[in-house]
Amino acid sequence: MSAGKSGMRRSAGILLRQRGNPRALYLVARRPELVFFGGYWAFPGGVLDAEDAELVPPAEAASAGDAAVMRVAAARELFEETGVLCVRGSIPDAPVLAALRQELLGGNTSFGELLARHRLEIDAGRFVPVCWMTTPIFAPVRYETLFFLVDVDPAETPSIVDGELTAGEFMDAGAVLARWRAGELLIVPPAVLLLGILQHAPGPDPTPGFIEAAHALTASYARGKIHQVFFTPGVRKLSLYTETLPPANHTNAYLAGQDPAYLIDPGASKPEEHAKLFEALDEAIAAGVRLHAVLLTHAHGDHVRAVPAVVERYGVPVWAHADAVPALAGIASVARALADGDILPLGTSPDGQPGWTLQVLYTPGHAHGHLSFRESRYGAILAGDMISTVSTIVIVPPEGHLGTYLASLRRLRALPSGTLYPAHGPAKRDSHAVIDAYVAHRAERERKVVGALGAEPRTLDEILPLAYDDVAPEAWPLARMSLEAGLIKLCEERIALETGGGYCRISAAG
């Protein structure tokens, strides 16, 4: 794999396993305040350091290439995060080892200096390559990660130093996935995937089958197959390339439920994206998913362009809000008009609970008939274009109305906090924090718009560079639409007045 792709970084993941308990791996809890997967359980690991390549012997670099550098990163990260040092040589006793770890974590020495001082060498044989995995295309920052399987014996006891991590525990693959399905903990999507493969690997020694299956699946991702991404049980994210507004270039479709299941917002127009979607749906159906209907949050093109192809292939109806029906003319016939408060059955939840449902929420403001959905077991919110986690949502008058949109955001904020699934970008664990940040951003932008108004009318194009001076000029055409929506709201609230071909402050105008 190439390291030269835009926004892509190399990282190492460590599947630390108890010797004699081949299906138990060591997971670490990430501090909730962290921006990247805060509050989730994950495997130990991290990104490459500049010096990692310098620690690879020339002969090993020639024979193993990238894997040799990743192995150094894995050894360093394993020691930093768990205290397990996989080396050859005379390993210092526990108190000295703990002091060395603190020295490394404190930045007072480098891993290379530590090894040289004690005449230690990384024990390369303990790091068994499993698979390369690349972060899905929808992520703002993408990582190419090489996962290694590392066995530890009972004398090696991992431990966590309080910081970015808060806990660590050996967990049986099946047991930890059961806890995840019960909603007891959050697990990063790659770990969900690899734990599932390990759980079902055949034989008393699952290692060969696990490595073979993991490599085959991740190789299929490298050729373009849609990743199996679950941030919470029962909701699969299916990101598809769409003609959407920058900086986003993908729209998230979602497959929610099992029997029945609903496909939400299939928006791709290109046949090759349809093929990826069909491959994912066909596999899900073969595994027991019963696709019942297509649900639409709204009728914008980047959310609906794949609907005709899905309907033709699977023969399922389309459900949307009545206000979205006119915009869907010629695209899809709406078999059921969804209304606020409708309850859609999802059958039995992933942890076996009956009465699992999807609640319909009417959330207008961005588009006519905009809907969001909330599933009942885990409290996940599928928010459509109420939220993007890669940008702000553009409100385009006259269809879009900022005051109404903000009221809809407040309605979502009033729900219990849960994982928020946006139309664009990765899901976020804390819906309250995401919505609060959105509302705060809108409030700060409104403050700047009000500050750009004066006693005499100014046009949109005169206000734009004042109110959006922190936005690159190439993004101003989109910003201009949001500015108009903001000015309409200020006029409705009698803070601004539209007059003389422009806008001024009412207080300044007298």
C-alpha cells in the first residue's frame, strides 16, 4: 500500500493475546474527552514516529520493507501503552522497567535510546502480521494500519498508565461482543470487525483461520468493497461517493435493523457505487437481513439518486415525509408518507430484546419534509442533513429556513444523548456535544453577521467578507447562501432590516 495518499498516516495496531487463551485479546479504554474515538474501547497502537525507521536493521528493511518499520512502531506503542516490552536480551526487572516506561512517556528518552542503553533488540518473531486495514474513505484523517498478533505469557502483565487511556482488560472475543451488543460499552469499528472474525475462526487454535479471514476481508476493502462499519449494534454505515457539497464527497447510507431492516438515504448516482451498495446489501440479505423499505430523510439528490436502482433490484417500497413527495417526482413513488412520531418495527435487537423500533422525528429547516430517526435500544440518532461531522450544514433559502433548522436541532438535543449518525462524515458518540458545538458555531457566526451590519444598507456581497473572514474565498459561494439564511432570521427577529437592496441593523437605522 502506498503511504502517499492525501491525509493518510501509517499506524500499528496490536492484538495482544493471552498465551493459552487464543480468543482473548487485550482492549484499552480511551479517555472520553479525546477527539478521536473518545470513550471507546480499542486495541493498543498508534502512529509511526520519525525514528521508527531508523531502528530497523538494514537486512530486515530489505526483506520486510514496510512491515519492519510498522513492527518497530508496534513494539514501541505496546511498551508505552501496556508496559509489555517484546525484546531479546537481559530485560530489566519490573521496577526498572516501570521507570523506563515513565521516562519514555515523559519524553525524556527515545525508544531507540532506551533499547541501546540496555543492549536490547526488538524480538521481531513475536509480532505476527495479521492484515493491513485502511480507514474508510469518509474519515477526515485516514490511517493505514498494520495489525500484529502478539502473544504474552502469564509473567507479562499489561498495565495502563492513566492519560489517554483509562483502563485495559483481556476480553474474550465472544464475551466482549456480547457486552457491546448489550450496550454496556462502545468498541471502535475495526475492533468489532476483528473480534467477530476471531470469535468465529474454526478450530481449537483459531490463529490460521483468523489471519486468513482477516487478510481476505481487508484485501477486499483495499479493492473498494464497502467496509463493515458499526459504531453501535444494528446500524451499519454504508458511505457512497455522491455529488454533494464540498468538503464532503460521500453521503452515508445506513442499513438499520435486521428483520425487518431499512435502507436509509441511498444517494449515489454512479453505477460503480451502486455495485458496491448491492454487494453489501446482498451479503446482508444472505446473512438473514430482511430489507423492508427505503427510508428517506429528505429529497436532495445526494440522498436519493440510488433509490430507483435499489427499488428495481430489491422490489422494496419508498417511505418519506409528505412534504418531500413533490421533489421526488420522477425519482421514486412514495408508498407511505411518514409522520412525526411514527414507530417502525425493527424486530428483535442484536442482544435479543423484543420490541426494537425506529422512531420517526420531523426535523424541518434544512429541506422540505426533513426527517431524522432514533432507534430505541441504543439511542442512536440518524440525523440526515441536520448534522455533518466534516463541515457545517448549508441552509439555502427559500427551501432552507435557519430558525426552523435551529429549532429542529434543539429538538434533537432534548433527546437522551446517544451516538449520532450524520449524513456526511463519521459518527460521534455524544449527540449532545455535537449539537452543542453546532449551535455554538451558529451563534458565533450570527454575532459576526450582526457586527458586519451598519446604519446604511449593505449588500450580501459587502457583508460576506466581513462576516466570513475566517472562511477561504473559494468557499464563499456556499457561505453566501448561509449568510442569506442568517440575515432572513435576523430580519424575522427584528434585529436587521432588509431595505434599499441590502441589510442594516434596525437599532442603527433608528
